[in-house]
Amino acid sequence: MTPVRISLVTLGSLKQPVDVRFLSHWGSEILTIRHGDSVAHLQDSEGDEWSYTDRQLERLLAPATEAEITLGLINAPLEDNFYLRRLPKNVVVLSLHEMAEIVQYENFSLETFILRIGYELAVLFKAEGRIPATGEYSWTHDDIRGCLFDMCSSKGDIVFSLHRPCLCDICRARVLQKCVDIKLLPQLHKELRRIHKTLFYRLTDWIKIHPILTLMLTTLLAFAVNLASSVVFEKAKRAWPWLG
Ligand SMILES: [Zn+2]
């Protein structure tokens, strides 16, 4: 299976660091992410509420020649306050405006967010052979199913498809109708399982859901440690009587 190549282009200051090295080392048979060009200084926005319009972004971001998809990263509002705008020629712009705070508040990293969007775009590209522009047609559904194609009309809904996202049954059926590689869906399932919170935050979430059980386990653990230390001490006393 040939991976979809995504060229990541930073547009202006992102205000927060993005670990592009982590993204470019992400092992995948479905997509590869490489750092493309950067636009150091952005001109002022032309849209309402300091937003960047699609027309402005089209002028700003040229399609990369060495990649199937060009993904621009920006920290500014986009047209209609969307966080993702799909432009012609397989150019897409992802806004971290408000999204960075939403994602990090729920203890996800920006890299997890970018990867999740990367998989959404890669599946769309593999199924359609291109990225349809925003407003042309869309695969997204209003219902929130933890699916790559959840609409997320409320920006906060993104968190439901950041921890081990999936393809819902309807989207799977839609992909299967297209002439995609037979290995795509099993491989996608395998790779999406690797998109999750870090172990520390998974444990924190588990503790929040099971506070009583956590308390009981902590008490049992303390008791076991106490018992084990008593046994060790008794044995040590027998070996070295001067200890007692
Ligand atoms: Zn779906």
C-alpha cells in the first residue's frame, strides 16, 4: 500500500511548539508527514473577526509538488470559524485557534490532533482520489461516533474522536464502495489504536471514573507493602540479631 504523503506547512507563528519530528517519525503504511515550507510572517487577515478567508489562503499556500496533500497549520480563525478548510488542489488548512486549548485541556497533544486530521485526510484521499474542497461535498456526519468523519460542529466535539478514533460502520461501508486497497481498513484500524492519550493521563482518567476502587486498591497496596516490609525485617533480625 502506498502511503499518502502529507507536506506540513506552518503559516505564521503557531504560538505553541509542534513536534514535527514526532510526526515525521510516525510509523504508518497509510500516511507520511514531512515538514514542508514555512511562511514566517502572515499578512493581516481579510475576513470578519480577524479570520483568514479561503481566497486569501489559496494565495498564501501553494500545493507542494512532492506530496499528495499540503496541510497548512495556522493559529488564527478561518472562514465560518471552521477549524479545517479544504481548498482546491488538495490543499488543506488546519487552525489551532481555540482548538489547541480544547485539545490540551483534555490532555491530548497537538501532535495527536494533527495525526487524527492527517488520517481523516488520508482516508478521504484514498477513497476519492483527491480532497474535495469545503462546500463541494463532505463525508462528515452530524452524529458524534468517535469516527474520523464526525462533523464536530461544536469544536469541543473533537475530543470524542481523539482517543483511539475509528471509522463508524457507515463510513467503513462508504470506503468499501470505493476502489481502495483491501489492506486499508485493517491497517487503519491497527494504526488508529495507537492514537491515544499518554499512559499517565489514561491512568488519571481511570482514577476519575473509579475513585472508590482506587481508594480500595491504594489501601490494599499500602497494607501489602507494610506486611512485606515486616517479613523482611523479621528475616533480617534473624540474620543479624544486633538489628533487634
Ligand atoms: Zn463515520
